[in-house]
Amino acid sequence: MTRALVRRGSATSSALATFVALVVACGGRVGVSTPEADTASVPDTLAASEVVAEDTGGEDSAAADTALPADTTPTASGEVGAPCVVAADCQGGAHARCLDLQGGYCALDCGAGGATCPSGSACYEFSDGDNLCIEGCKKDTQCRTDEGYICDVDGTCWWYDPGPTGTSPVGGACARDEDCADPGGYCYLEGYDGNANGWLGGYCFVLDCTATSCPAGSRCVAVGSNGEKGCVASCADGAPCPRDVGYACTPDDQLCWPSCSRDADCPAGYGCSDEVGGCVRDLNHDPFVCADTRFEPNESRAAATAAALPLSLTGLDLCAGDEDWYAVTVPPGKLGTLGISFGHVNGDLDLLAYDASGAFVDSRVGLENYGALDRDFESSVEFYSLLAFAQPVSGTFRVRGHGAATNHYALETRVTDWADGLLCTDHFGVDECRGYDGTAHGRLYDFPFPSADDPYVPDGYHLETYGNYRWLRRELIMLVRYAIHEVQQRFPGADRVGLIDMCDKDGVTPGYDIGAPRHPETTHDQGGNIDIAYYQTDGDSSGDVVCGPNGSDSDGEYCTSVARTVMDVEKQTYFMAQLAKHPRLRAIGIDTLLAGLIKAEAQRQRDLGWFSSEVYERLVGSLAYGDGWPYHQHHIHVSMRWWGDDGLLSNALVARPEPAIGCGYRLPGDTPWPAPGDAKRRSRP
């Protein structure tokens, strides 16, 4: 669904911004992480999905035969009701399930042929026909209250959403839906979908309203070009708007709407845009003056300015008709990075990379010349990295303006020691591996360009995501390169595999930097997650649906059959087994039907001695699939544990508990979590 907000307070009715159906490159929430892969389809990358484990509510009263301690939580490790990340964390073997509730929730399949529920739990039937053992209780203190669990009306420990916890009223500032105080609150983000839209600081709406449903101080009006209605802050009868900077009362409708008439009406760092009728970040109306000529002339590769490593320069100018070239030489055993940052709204600059011979290497979209249609998800930073091994590696970098753009920019180079191998901590300190440097953003690295001259993984991968979303912690870059290396050793001539979304330079999930989320918020942050294409038998191991030939045998979210799969089962299984060697691997998200093929092949490879039984158990235990993993017929999602799960150290960048297994929680616009007890009923003890 596309929603275009109508501009108000103007004679014209131009589209001011766009509400876009969110692209979720990692699926939504996981309902059940099933240990067997003979169940129906599952998805991968583009939309959040609801799961039965979150549907609650019941018909019967609490189980009276559950023998529970009076005031303690009876959930020892792996028991029904205990926290989990994957099904292997739970007791019960093939019957174990890890539900996507807060912190994970161990359950047992108690349907036909399933387990008998252990003492202290009972079997409940869910709305989709699943039968699961759920932990019984008589009072809240017997549940994981510190994580939000209560003893619900069914007499079971179940997670409860108390409702909105935000404080922003309709018209108030927000960064996510949860910031809005009213039920059904929707946060329309500043710069949504990467477009400058004037919605300074975000704006809390309540969508799908009626004439009588809006909270006090707001009114239900048409906010979308398709007539969709939403509650908007009202300034009728002289009522003040929730914010007076960047917003004003429209004279005709008396609604609080983005407004400005000059730059002085906007906060520092913003300018007033006539195009959108509101304040836009980094917009500068001062005439561009080309004053910096310190490296001129450097308009060609032959005249490129040698950039030292490391280096930080500000106040550089790309003038009319100009190009700036820089040359970098990375010493042996080092990772070298060069990048630019600029105010994108004042002029779109491109950074392109070339090798020592002058051959084009890469850009943010992989093309040397690209136009407006290839400019999705653009931000104000572009960085690239080169790896040097026994010999120095040189490259040149070209700064140019799109559409004759001019702009000021900053230039930064970085250099760090490099080593390859399975475990980062075999070569570097713990803080370096976990990405900790005492700052909010932490220490992340841009995934280096592939190279045929790379002695460890010669031409082993290609970068399939935008240049601004290729940042990871050192440990995960090393692990991915290690797994590719092992595949190349086992299968000489293996195709290069596609590396897809990682995170941005500041550790933020792709898309949140420009107000257009590509994944649920916590699923690609802090440099610990990456999407990787499947190895394929058709000679092109890029991000493609692999259920059947030419994207067939899929319902758009899940494989419906894998009888004709183009996934190279042998290579893919071996690759994932190499990932599973890492003790800090958290999960590998995969399509349900493809998971069945991986499990069978993993057993065969284990029996051949290609890897140990321990690695086999880790691999099978790490597989995550189910209703919350749509679109993973297109790629796998590799997720590392956050430092702090082991109890040794605080989290790498932001102190936060490990989320429940799954590709994430919710995106802006997701519906609230269901109240406890909606769709489960007691079926038998």
C-alpha cells in the first residue's frame, strides 16, 4: 500500500511525501522454530508476518493440576516456559519448539504423535491447529515477570503487551511507533523512504480512524492521496499545536501540519524547502562558493591526489564541471578504507573505485554510470575498502556530481591490521572483535572488495547490496570469508556467492538512516548480521529465489516445493557448516523446505567425515525457520550472538538483551502484540 500525504495550507494539492509498504529483507517475527523441515512453506526478505505463538486468549480456566512452587519461576534451562534462541535450546528433542515471544519461550509439540506435557505444563490448541505444551501458573511471580510475562486467564505464563508506552500525542515527535502514546499510533518518519518530506522529528498519527475515534486534541481527516484517514493534531479554536518549530496551524483546515517560510523557521542544521513546504535536514540555501582548491588539479586518474592512511579532511569542494580523484596504497597485511560524507540534499555526490590498472571496480550500486533510477536508499556517506596481503594494493577513487551537482564534502581514510581465520579472538583483542571502542557507533568495518588476487578467497564473493549497507563487526567479516575459503578448498571452482544487506556505518539496520526501513529494527544492527545468497547450480550464486528454476515453486514468500531446487545443496550445506563452527553463531535463517534438504545433506557430510558431529549439531541447532521467516527462499540470514550473552562483557555497542529468535520484532506500522489468551485453548494435560 502506498500512501501519499496531501499538502495542506496551499492552493495546490501536491504530494508531500509517501507512506510506503515496508520492505523487510529478513521477515518479521518467528513463531515456531521447527526442528523438522517437512512442514509447509516459509519466507525470507520483504514483509513482516504474524505468528500463532503471539495469538493469545483462551476458553478454559487455568489448569488445576499443575504443581508449582509458591513464589519461584519453575523454568530451569530448556524446560517448558524457559528462554530460548533456537529449538535446540529447549528440552524435548524433535518435539521442542522455540516460540517467538519476548526472550524466546520453550514449548513442546503435544499434537498427534507428540510429547506428553511434563509436570507443571499443559497442552493447548492454538488457532492454526498447533498443539503445544505451555507452562502453567497460579500467580505472576511464577512467571518471567522481569521479561513481561504474567499468569494469564488460562493459568499459563504468557507474555503480555501492556499497550503503548510512548508519551508522544498525535502530532508529537517520534522515531518509531512505540514512541506514540495512543493505541494504533503510527510514526511517520522524517525523510521517509529517503525523500526529504518536511516531517521534522517524525509525526505520530493514528490511522484508519472514524469521526469519533480520535484522541482528544486531534481530528480524523483524509491524509492519503487514496483517501485513507488518520487522526491529525487539531488547532481549532486557537488550540496550540504540539510543536511550534517546523509546524503551524493550517488556515483552512486548522490542522497542525509541516510549515515554514524561511530557514529561520527551522532548527539548526535544517533549511526551509519550498518544494515540500517544511524543514529539511542539511538543506542550505546559501549560494555555493567553490573556495577550496588545495588539491587541484586532480580531475583525472593520472592527476589523482595521494591520500595518506589514515586521514581526515573537511571543507573540500566539488566545483561545477569538476571531478576529484584520490589515490590510496594499502600496505601489506592491512585493510584500507576511503570514503566521503556530504549533505546529500545540497547535491548528490558519487564515489567510484578503480584498481591500479584503471579498471572500474565498484560503486554504491555496482555500476560505473548510473542515473536516477538507481539512486534508491542514498545517504550522505559513501565508503569502500581494499585488502592487501603479501604485497601493497593500490586503488584510485573518483568523486563526481550527479546531474552536474556541486557540494562541500569531507574525505576520510582508515587503515587497520588484517588477518583471516575462523576466530577473530585468535588474532585480535576482545574489544576489537566485538566492535567496542567506547563510542555509541562502535568500531565496524566496510566489507572489502573481492579480488581475483585475494590469496585467501580469490574472487569468492560479490557485493550485492548498496555501498552504504556493507558494514560489519570484524568477527563476522572474518567468519564469512572463512566459510567461503573452506568452500573453495572443498569445491575448487565454486561460484562466487552474493553478499547482501549488512548494516550501515553507524551500526544501524539498513534503511533507518534515511527513514525507509529495509528490515525490522534490531535484525541488522550493530554489525552482527548479514544476508547471503544461496550457492546455486545454475552458475549464478546471486540473491535469487532458489525453490525451482527461474524463481518458480514459490508463493512469493516461501518455497512450495523444492523438488526442482536450484540451490546447490552440497555446497550450501558445507558453507553453513563452516559458519556453524563459530561458537558465537546465533542463528541461520532459512526457508522451511530448504532446511529439510540442508539437514539431510549435513548428516551425509558428517558421516563422510567432512566435519564433526559437534559441528553437525551446531548447524542443525542454529537453523531458524517458520512463519516468521518469510522470503528466505532468496537468501539465508546469518546472525551472531551479541556480546554480553555469555555474561562476560557488556554488549558491543548498545546494552540490550538478546532478542527472541527470529529475523526481528516489528517494523513501523506493525500491529500491536496480541493481548494474552486470544487464540489458545486447553486441549489436554
